[in-house]
Amino acid sequence: MSTPDISIMSSTENLLKLSKESFSAPVAQCDENFEHSDVPDWLTKDYLEHYLRAYHQDRKLKILRWNIRPALGKGENYGGVLTRIRADYQTSMGTVATGHYIVKTSFESDEFVQKTMEPYDIFNREMSVYEKVLPRLNELLREIDDNEQIFAETLAVDRERSALIFEDLNVREFIMPNRLAGLDMTLAKMVLRKLAKMHATSAVLNERENGCLESYDRGFFNRHTDNYMPGFEQLLMACSRRVRQWEDYELYAEKITNLKSNYTELGKRVFDPNPSHVNVLTHGDLWTNNVMVKYDKITGEPVDVIIIDFQYAVWGSPAIDLHYFLNTSLEEDMHLHRQDELIQCYYQTFADTLCKLRYRAEIPSLHKFHLQLEEKAFYAFNSTCVILAIQRNEETEDADFKAIMQDDERATRFKDTCFKNMYVQRVIKKLLPIYERRGLLEVEQ
Amino acid sequence: MKDTQFHTAPLWLTTEYLEPVLRKYKKDEGLIITKLVIKPATAKGDNYASVMTRIGVDFILSTKEAEHASYIVKTSHESDPFTAGIMSKYDIYKTEMLMYERILPKLTELLKEIGDGDKLFADTIHVDYEHSAIIFEDLARLNFVIPDRLAGMNEAQAMITLKKLAKMHATAAVLDERMPGVLTKLQRGIFNRTTKGFAPFFEGVFEACADFAVECPALGAYYKNKLMKLKSHVMEYGTRSFDAYNGDFLTLTHGDMWTNNVMLRYGNGSDGQLQIKDILLIDFQFSAWTSPALDLHYFFHTSLTLDFKLHREDELVQYYHGFLAETLRQLNYEGHIPSLHEFCVQMELHRFYAVASSIACQALLINDQTDEADFNTLMGSDDRSYKFRHLLYKNKRTQESAIALLPYFDRKGLLDVSD
């Protein structure tokens, strides 16, 4: 069990010292929009104390003081409220320790948001994944003497309130990488290696437990609900509007517009598990903001990464995560020119882990794996031309769920702003002809 | 230099043999041959599988008109048992005869059906099963030329070749629907499930490439090791790349789609500039019923410059696919016309053939050291053969190609041994 800082203290003097310490952990950009109403009213000291007692198995544990505030600002997270807590607590032994936690809770207020998200069941899913799946994946890694940590440690899962309590990774010096810059080669490979282990262990778990992960069937595109489709389609149209402004790109704009009529079906086909492919529990939303990085204090080099946020975890092809990640979260040069190298890096760990765990089904060769990726290549187009713009958006004033999903003037303006981003325009401009030449802009593919 | 080709011209090729043939072709029973000149038609390094003989014939028709005509006679290596032995396993003579006699003329008819007067192939004069010979019109006399095999095709040549190839593929797929069982019998491509006769060539040249790689700073021991491990699997993986997979669009491939099997005719355009007026495909010895992706991989890697291979493959595939789909539609093809992306997936599926074409076939076909360039040397296991195959990798373009493409193939997992 990885633990928060435990400063073992025995005197009142030290207690005082503690109380004077400022909140020292580095935090991501936030704070100007601190609204108390974002913090759920049931999130009290007693509430936290109850779970800390369970986690530490110490019925006499007592919270002495705590500090609570929102963890993220607008545009950083579209699925839930994150609250950061620091608590000084005393154990039954008399020792005093400091714990840092993130509490993740679902939206409570807006009816439109609630209704739109409801069929995706993201909060229950994430709780299930943290409670039932990730610990099993960790077990599988231990089986082959792999002690890497891929996910955040969960302290508690509260199904009644749809809340998750995590260790605050900031304290172990994990921070969010720069969302606007994209990951470099080193970081990207670190993420991919962890992703590969997650995928591989999930494939093995599913095999050993009779398809237990196959019921995860509600990714962004799925065969049960189309609630997010208007949002994606409008983003597609916003892309088309922007592309039309570029000289000699009318043909592409036209094709993108025509694509709308079959867009959701093409997306769903990406997510349909293909029985002849290797399938895994995918992350479902793997981009820069769902990765946390620990940098070396002196050299500034990345040392470790953790993957977070499993609201959209879905059973399917690893292509779902790879096309999404490689086309939204990398530095420009890598996005454009070096994806094959990254896929090879991912694959080596993926195949190796499957092999070590004695996966019984066929482990595809690298070439066969590339073939499976190519079959799902529509998602590469989607990630670059529909999703990237949202993720690199710098004008965060209107950046919320409604701005994506609705089609009023504010929402349309928001989307058009996203596609005005110079970086996004540059990348789309370079990749559109390539997607077109591979037939990925055709209505019937 | 002693003209060593001369003695391989077939002995039965005489006036007595040709007169009845010409009488039938010209539809003139009174035709008389007055003069027959026989010469080799190709030089060393142009053709390994057959003997090509050019015949110049002077004759008088029954109308007393005197005419001159020139034909190409294509025959097997009957006098060379080594070559004949291997080639017979590939059935190349039977295949080509069947193509010229029964299949190609029908493909031309199908195009006429949709108002396309495009000529894809040379006219057949005569097919002789007994002598394993085909006589066809001498395209060289009609001002057709072969593009420079050492330099690689330029854009215009490449595009028009792909257009013709697409039409061949489309018409063949439709012909199979109308005449089932004939085309599908052709299963002896360069890789096939009946023989591994070319193994000494493929394995030998892969080894030569490996030896080049280890001496090349840009590549190194990593690639030598990979290629040496791959060497003993090349024939199997090559054969697998010729298999039909679920969902593949299938048709009759050309089977040996490279520069020397394309003939171009130039003429003046409306602007007075020299432009390509026509192209014809020749040499159908390795035609097989399988994926057209194989023709494309082979063509790209034996006949085009590096720039095309590295940066413009998808553009060429798109261009080809446009004509394939359009022609299939016009002919009311009843099968599934692959979408462009489906075809791209098919290209990916069969991509090991690009590796074999690039590393081995290309090295042979763009070789400029032709003194030793014959089939025996290519396939032998003695020192002379070993040296010749290693000589192939002294060619600058071949080296550049390996340096640029080996890493690309490696990243795609195509140099991996997986079982």
C-alpha cells in the first residue's frame, strides 16, 4: 500500500509546526473559479474520517484539521467534480500524519448534463473499474514479479454517493503534463508501456474469468446510446467550416460535411469488438489530462507516469486507445511522423506481458497488430479532426460539457473557437490529405 | 562480345512452320514467305524466364502485294534443363499461352462492351502448346519502347500503367463471373502453394542484403541478424502473402508487373510536346488468381523511384482504386467492390510481398552488372552464384532503397519471425 507522507510525531511542538506548514504539494492550474457549491455538501470531515478509519483499519483515527478545495479549473475535466483534501489525522497509537486525497464525485446540479450523461453510466463504471478490475490487474502483474504502479491507489469507493477517494498523486510529485504542449517521446513511451501492461493484463483477466470484462460496452461510441453524437457531429461540422476557409481544401470540407450522414455508424464500428482481433479493456479516454507525471526535481526529466480516469473504459480493440492517444496527446513531430515507432514500443511490452502471463489465445504478430489498427483507422481521423481541437483549446472561459453538447450560439461559438487554434489547424491541414487518400473521408468505407 | 543468346532460338522456327501460321492470321491461303530473319529480341538481364526471338518476315500475298512484318516469338528454355526444370514447376508457359489464347482477348472485349476502346495487351498471332511458344505482334516495330528499368518510371508512366492495370483487374474479375472456373485455376504466381523453386534466389538475395546491411553504417548488425533469421521463412511468408483472406477482393493478377513488362508509345500531343500515347502490358507468365495488392506491391518496389515508395504510395493506390472501382461499376460487377479504405487494409494484409519485392526482386531487376545475369547464376549454390547475388547489392539505387525501407518494414513488424 502506497501511503501519504507519514511524519511520525510525538510532541505537541511538532503538531504546531505542522499546522503552520503551507500546502506544499504542487498543483495544476486552477483556483480563480473556486466555488464552494462545487464541493458536495456531504463531503465533511466526518465523511472522510469514516473512510480513513476503514482504510487504515483504525477505529480510533481522528481528523484534527483539514483543508478542502476544488482540484481543477474549467476545461480540464468534463466528467465530474474533483476535490482536493489535505487532512492531518491522529491514529490510535497517538501518531499524527498528514494525508492528501482527491475525492471524485459526479455532477449534481445541471439537469441537461445529467440526462445526457446518464446512459453512459460513467460514475458507476469508474467505481467498478477501480473497485473490481484494477486491483485484479495489479495482482496479475505481481504474478510475473512486476511491481510497477499503473493506476492511482484507491482508498475508498462509495457507491451510494458515487464517490471515489484516491491518494492525491500531487503529493508523490505527480503532476499533470502541459495539456497544450503534447507529450514528448520519452513520456509517450512511458505512457504506452503502462497502457500495454494494462491492456495485456485485462486480456488475460478476461480470458481467465470467462469474459468478465466484456460487459464494459459504453464507450464514446456504443450500440446502446447516441447521447453524445450531436456533440461530436457538431464538432465535425465546426471542423468542416474551418477547413473550408483554407485555400484548395474545398474538396476536403465537402467530404467532411458529407461524412456526417454516416459518422456515428463509422464510429461505432471502431468500437465494435472484432472477434478475430485481440481485445482488451481500453481506457476509452486516454489523453494528456488523464496521465500524471512525476518529474525529477533536478533534471526535470520524467521519471514515472500514472494513468487516471476510467469513466469510459470499454472492452474492445487497443486501437481505440492508441489512435486516440497518438492523435491527441503528442508533440507535433511525433503526431505526424513517428507513430509507427511508438506503436512498436507499445507492442513490445504488450506482447511480452501477454506471453509472460501465458495468454492462451493467439498473440498477434506486430504486423497483424498493425493490420488491426488499420482496420480501425477511422478513429485516427476522428481523434485528429474532431477531438484534438477541444483538448488543445486555450480559451477556457466557455469550456464545459454544455458547450460541447449543445448547439446554441454560445456552444457554436465555443466550437468555432476551438478550431481557430493555430496548432490544431496546422496538424489537421497536414493530415487531412493523408486520411483522404486512405479512404477515411468516404461516407461508405 | 559473343552473342550467347543466338543459339537458344528455337530450331523449329522455320519458314515451313511460319507459313501456315501467317496464312491463318492474315486470312490469306495464298501467302508465301520470301525471307525470314531471326534475331534475339532481348539482352541479358531483361528476361530470365523465357527466350525472346524477333522474326522479320518478308512475304507476298495472293494479291501479289509484298509486305514486311515483325513478330516476337516467346519460347521456353527447352535446351537448358536446369532452367526448364524449375520453370516448368511454375507452369509459366502454359499460363501465358492460356492468357494469350483465351483470357486476354476476352478482357479486351469486356472493355469494348462499356465503350472503352482501350487496348491493354499486344495482339496474339499464334499460340503453340506443343512447342510452348507464343507469337505476338512486335510492339517495338510499332514504336513501342520499354521504360528505363534502371532509373524507374516517372509519374506519367506510373499513372498510366496503374490505370491499365486497374482495367485489367476489373475486367478479369467480371470475366470470372461470366466464365467461372477458368481464371481461378491459375495458381502459380511467383509464390504459390505448389513449388518453392525460387527459394535459392530469394533466400540467397536476402542473405546478400543482410551482408550489405552489416557493412552499412545506417543499418548495422541489427538488420543483418533480423534478415538472416527471416531468410529461412521468406518462402513461407511470401507464399502466405499470396493466399486469399476473408473479405479480399480477388482477380487475375499480372504476376510480374514491372518496368520491362510495360511498353510505351510516345507521340506529339496537341501542344507539340512529346507525351505518352499508349501503353500495353506484356508477359503474363506468372498471372495468378489472387489479390491485386500483390501486383501493386511488386510494381511499386521494382519499378518506381524511392520518392514514390516513401511518400506517394497512398496517392498511387487511390488513383488505381478509382479506375478499378469505376470499371467494375460500369461492367455491373456483382461482387463487393472494395471501398478505398478496405483496399488499403488489403494492401496492408499482403504487405510482406512488398518486402520480398523490395529486397530481392528489385535488386535483380534494376541490376546493371549484367555479364553474369542469367537464370543459372541466379539460382545456383556455387561460388559464382553467391558472388553474383552479392553483386546485386553494389547497385546504388538498391542500396538506397534498403537503407530507406528496411527501418520502415521493421517498424511494421514485417521483418519479424513470428512462429
